Amino acid sequence: MIANSQSPHPLEIYRPITPPLYPKAKATIGATVAGTSSRFARRWEDLNNDLLISILLKLGPAELIVGGFSSVCSSWRAAARDASLWRILDLSDWGVVNRRIGAPIAFHRVLGRVIAFTRGGNFIEEVHLSPYSSGLDLILISERLPNLLYLSLPNPNIIENDFFMALSNFKSLRGISVNRNLLASFGVLFHFNELFPNLEQLKLFPGKACFCNVDAITLSHFFPNLRKLEIPMPLLSTKALSTLLDSLKILEYLDISVYDESVITVQITEKASRLKAFVLHLCSESRKSMDRP
């Protein structure tokens, strides 16, 4: 089944951040930490653990990092350590994290606080870095969270040696979102394939806009066991798409962007019918003029 979307943006894997269930919660946290209202503290302590967790699940990542560490009460801190809250560590909007903390803060300090608070970070399965994260940030993630299952790394300017070093530290990586420029080197591709031959998920952030048949052949060769593939690069040819569908034998989910539905021929539709999901985004003509080389 093909799901069409008029949005020029690729489908996001995770749900958007929703407002807190109780808008006054952050004010209550601050008031309690300052010691100005013991009445509020007693109210939080009266809530059972499951309800506290449901409130915390509604917070954005920045609010959780700041609010979760707050000494509201022992019940709050116990709930804030629940594994379900820290499965995904989303630091993609670093500006928001800094604003919520109230001052610029180094990445290693935030990560250190999260790992200490979660008693080793063993709950964390996914990390989403910002477009400005450095190679040193990436290496730190790999050293402190070697059992990470999924990594989102949008920065195209990571030094190749830093990328090599970080990849070597990960033990169980199953999926990655990465700028395609980082996969332009055959050295990187060979290294990646050697370390993670059974990688299941791959999302390519756009580098150069076009994705040709040679790119499709290369990707299929080095990542033959993909189950989920996202390519938000509208200059995707019918031939490249056909190659991906023919070569990736166990692919289940394909998410692509195109300018013209004519790319999706009857043959492509037939080949894609075996997939569990085939998501197609139609991009605007205005973007087309910007993406053309």
C-alpha cells in the first residue's frame, strides 16, 4: 500500500513532542525546589508512580532533563528514573536544551548528568544528536553508551577518523540516520559493513540532492539486510528505486520523496507490493529548483 503525503518533509519516525499534561507542573517544580510551597510537594507525593510517569512522558526532552533532575520529592525522582522515559534521548534541538537549562552548557556535561541520573544510562536505546554535534560528541556517546541500538547523526561535517573511532565502540547498533556525505567514502562503507553487517534501519539525510542507480547499487551491496530505509532526496530515479526493491530482499518499509509521481511506474508499484509500508512524499516545484545541481 502506498501512502501519499503532500508534505515536502520526510516522515518522522517518532511522534512530535506534545505539551505537558499538566501545564502548571514546571511552575510547581520550580516553586518546590525553591522551598516556597511545601503544599505542592505534598501534592506530588500523593500521586502514585504510574500517574507521575504518565505526566513525565508528556514532557519534551529538554523539560525532562531539567525537570527530571529537580528535587521535587522522592516520588518524583523515582518516577523520573523510569526506563520508559529514557529509551530515546532526543538532543536534536540543542538550543531548546540550553534555554531550558538557563545557560549555555557543554554537551559532555548534559550527557554526564543524564547517565548519572539514570544510573549508567542502561535504559537508553536511541540518541538523536543536533546538526551541530561534533565528532568529539559522537565519540563520547560511543564511549558512554556502547550498547546503543539507534543513532541519529545529521551533521555532514564529522571528520572521517572520528566517525571510524565512534563506530568501532558501538557493539549493538541496529539502525542509524546519517548524512549521506558521511557514506560517500568506500572506506567508511567497508568499515560500516564489517562492524554492522546486519544493520536493519537506515535514513539518509540529504547531502547532494540526487540519488542515482549507482548509489542504489552501492547501498544495496553494503547494507543488504535493511528492513527500513528512508531516502528523503527527491531526485530519485525510477531505475534507482527499482534496484533498491530488487536488491533489498527483506526490506519491509520504504520512505521516499519525489517531485513527480511518474517515477512510480506500474512495475515499481508491483515490486513494492511486498512491502509492509511504502510511503511516498510529493515535493513542491519550488524545492525542485533549489535541489537541481
